[in-house]
Amino acid sequence: MEIIILENPQVVYMEVASRINGQIQKKPGSILGLATGKTMQGVYQKLIATAQESNLDFSQVSTFNLDEYLGIPPDDPLTFNAYMLENLFRWINIKAENIFIPSTLPQNVDKECQRYEDLIKNRGGIDLQLLGIGREGHIGFNEPSSSLQARTRVKTLTDVTRKDNFGEADGPRFAITMGIGTIMEAREIIMVATGKEKAKIIADAIEGPVTASCPASILQFHPQAKIIIDADAASLLQRRDYYEWVYAHKKEVENLEIE
Ligand code: GLP
């Protein structure tokens, strides 16, 4: 894992946005795995700004969202479909036919999950997967106790997740989510977290054991996982000085010539 600790949320969002921008410039037909949540709103704002500055072309890009609520109307403002349109898609030149999000009201849930898996596979797999992290360590909606090898399926949201996402309102209880096995097949993963409320779970995910009790800890097994966090989210890391030194000296290591 590469752990990148930056001063504040704005710098984190900018760093992630410029990596996405770089990915699309390198491969115009990139397949991106997208996440939702407050953290990603910051990332998408910066991505829209850098895309406008650099005339970034999304016309060949395809996107797969991690998850979607189940059992609410497709035009409900709570859907991730609405979130993505508002926070990213309406500001860039992505084609509607290249946007993939699980259905909120599929006729057959198992078939919908399999269809989503097949679509990802048929497009060639995800090049760059973005992840946030829930306060209890979920990635997508893979809540604690999720199988570390699961594929796309239905999960029940925990009370903590429902409170974080809906406040006191009574939001959906179920979601379709890419499984941890699906997520781990992405060629590169960037997990993003900011703020003190994420410090404990970030420490668990990076420095704790790999366990289904903290699904994000599975990233310890991914050879191209980057964790990009701000100083507050990094505040409980025991080896923080080490990660900061490594990042600050990255160029030197890359240029190292050993006879
Ligand atoms: C939601 C999403 C996750 C996201 C998490 C963190 O539950 N399903 O993909 O990572 O929230 O959200 P936030 O950035 O708002 O803390």
C-alpha cells in the first residue's frame, strides 16, 4: 500500500482529482470505478475544475458505480444515480451509454447483480477504482462481516451507515454493492478519507489485521492500493512518520541505481 498523507481535505481532493485526470489522459477509454459520499463530492468538484482547465475528454470513458440503494424509485433524489448526475456527470462530456449504476428496482435482484458483474468483465475490468470508507470500515456497501471474496450482491445497511447517510430520516435498508472480490480485481485502487471521525477506522484498515470486521483492511492484499488521507484522518496511525518519509523521498527511491 502507498500511504499519502496531505495537509488538509482540499489538497487531498486535488491530488485524487489529478490522478483521475492523469489516468484518462494516459488511457482515454479508461474504465473508472466510482464511489459516492461526502468525501467524493470534494473529489468530483476538483475533478470538474481540472477537467475544464485541461479540456479533459470523457467521451470514451466508462464508469461503474460501486453501489446503489435498493427498493426506491429510480428518480428518488436519494439514489446514487441522482448523486452522480448532480455531482459529476452533468458537468463533463461522458456518454450516457457509458455510465453504469445498479438498478434500484430490478425485476430479479440476482440477475441484476450478475448482469453488473458481466458488464464490468465485458468492458475489460476496472482500471482505477475510487473508494471512500465508512466509519465502520465498509467499502462500497460491504459492511463488517462481509465475505472478503464476495461478488456483487445485496447487503443490509448497518444502523451506523443509515445514520451517517440519512440522519434521522428513514432511508433504504438494502443496497446492491460490488463485492470485495469484485473491487479487488480493479487494476489500481485509491481510497480517500478526511477528518478526525475517520482516524480510528483508517488506523484499523492500514495497521490492523485483515479482517471482515473491517472490510477496508483487505486493501493490504492489493498490490496497487493508494490510501490518500488528510492529517486528521492520519492522526491515529502509529507509523505515520515512516509513511511521510517514504512519500517525501519517493522520487529518490524511483531513481535509485544499485550497481
Ligand atoms: C457511503 C458509500 C461508500 C462511501 C461511504 C463514505 O456509504 N456507499 O462508498 O465510501 O459512504 O462516505 P463519506 O465520504 O460521506 O464519509
